Amino acid sequence: MFSYITLTGILRQSNMKQCEICGRGSIIRGKRVKLRGNYNPTGTSRKKPNLQKAFYKGESVLSCTKCIKKQRKAK
């Protein structure tokens, strides 16, 4: 992990699996199966955002597809 200052001036801790515009990163999500009235925690998995290289304010950054769609709609 390393620290960097975003384009908006905010200091953030970053790993490579994180959007540089909104800061969206990976999450751990668990699955629950209901069996006879009780929940059974069957396991967890890590969900990662769909990151793409895109231009943002003249720089090439890793951004999630939601941010890319928002930028295109704003133009």
C-alpha cells in the first residue's frame, strides 16, 4: 500500500485494485443459505470493481466503469 493525493486534493491509502476517482475498492461478501429456518454461512468471496484505464482531467487513471459512464454523460 502507498499514499497518494487524488485529483481532488484528498490524501488516500491505495492499493492497485481501487478506483482513483471515487475510491471504490474490493469488498468481501458472504453468502447465506436458509435451511429449515436457520441461516448457514457457506463462505465468503472477494468482489472486485471493474477497473479500466481512462483519461480523467488529462491524465491516464484506473477508474471503475461507473465513473467512466458518469464522465461520458456529463459531456
